[in-house]
Amino acid sequence: MRINKYLAECGVCSRRKADELVLSGRVSVNKKPVKELGVDIDETRDVVYVDGKKMTRVTHFDYLMFNKPKGCVTTMNDELDNKSGRKGEEKKLESDPATEGEPRRKRRTVMDYIGEDFKKRRVFPVGRLDFDSEGLLLLTNDGALTYALTHPSNEIPKTYVVKIEGMIEESDLAILRKGVKVDGVKFNRCKVKVTGVEDGNTRLEVTLTEGKNREIRRMFEAVEKNVIFLKRVAVADLRLGGLSRGGYRELNDVEIAYLLNIAGIGERNV
């Protein structure tokens, strides 16, 4: 078993984050540091450590739905990186004379909202939502499900409520639906429809099948529109419902079975 898959199944993090752990030198096998992504793990003879702590595979899986509030970082620790927070935030803090000589600001993470029982079970976010975005975020210690739901090739749809400044022409909607290219990055086709106009601003529903960094905001920038509100309301047919901001709940058996089915995964011990 590849080391990133093994770490994911230990409930440490997703496979992508596991790769980052390996490359940063924080992982060792049989107490020997490894920095190669292709290392295979034999559970009968290998012992894996992260930051000196022994890892064991998860045998009981947990699945949570969290309503992430705006101003919360989608990570287990606030590392002030561009992938989990606002673009350029770390550089801004380091270059601002007003913050010189002061410790970096610690922002709230999803783990600040989750109970200690689930923290101990090492649940982690499935994908991410930007610092300025809110809405449905799944958390689990099921690495296989995380991989399946976030891998672009599986094209799991995610639906968002979006509000932009001003009005938008049908011609601009057509551009977005066909997919746009921003700063050399190609964004795939998506579903976009106007759902209302409020105080001169436009409310839309957008459905994507990929999850590039700040994708929706950058898509609308391509047609010169500014996003002022962004909320994920569904992953495939699993909807956020009336869960309060900052609140979380365990998924029920039907919801878990649904996610495992669309991910092509068999039954789990939950």
C-alpha cells in the first residue's frame, strides 16, 4: 500500500496532504525518515510515524457535516498557507509594518468547532472551502472516501449559492457555462443559473465538478463580476439543510450509504 493511502486510512489527513507530509520530512518508516512519495508500506513489518507519533489504521469511521462559517480556515492547523486561507495572507502579514515584531495572527480553523471526541478520532476536512466562503463541509477519518469525493476524475458535483455585485448578462453566463481560462488556469464547464435579484445584486446557483482554489471567485472575475457572498449548499444530492453556522452533526446511515455508493466504496464499520 502506498504511504499516502496508508496515512489517509490512519485518519491523519487526505492523500494529497499526506504527500505534503512526506515531502516535508515529517514521516518516517521504521524510524527512518522518508521523503519519497512512492514508498510502499507492508503492515506486517513496517511501522509508520508522523512527527514521531506511531500511526495505526482506523477501524471505525466517522462522518460529519459541518456548516463552515466565513472567516474559518479549512485546515486542522492554521498554517497561514494560500491553499487553506486567503490568497497572499502570509505575505501580507510579514510585509505589513503594523505587524512587525508581533506574532502571526491565529485564525479559527474547523477544528475549533468540532468536539473533543471527534478530534481524538482524527476526523479531517474533505476538500476545502475558502476563508471567505461558508457552507457545507464534510469531515471524516475515512481516507478512501475523501480521495473519491475530491479526485477530479470522479466529477462529484458541488452546488453553491453565489451573490455578485450588479447584474449579469446572458452572454456572460454562457461564457461561464462553457468554461473559462484565468491566468493560464482552465476551469471546466459548469452549471450556472440566476435565481433572483436583490438590492441591485444578482443571486445565482452554481454547480461544479472540480475544486480548484478560489474557483468560483476567479470564474466570475473572468467576466468582470465581483462575488460578495459564496455558500456551498450541496455535495451531489447531500444538502446542508437547516444546520446553523458553525454547527455540525453526524451523518445518518442513509446519508453515509449514499456517499459510499457514489464514491464506489463498499460498506464501512461505522
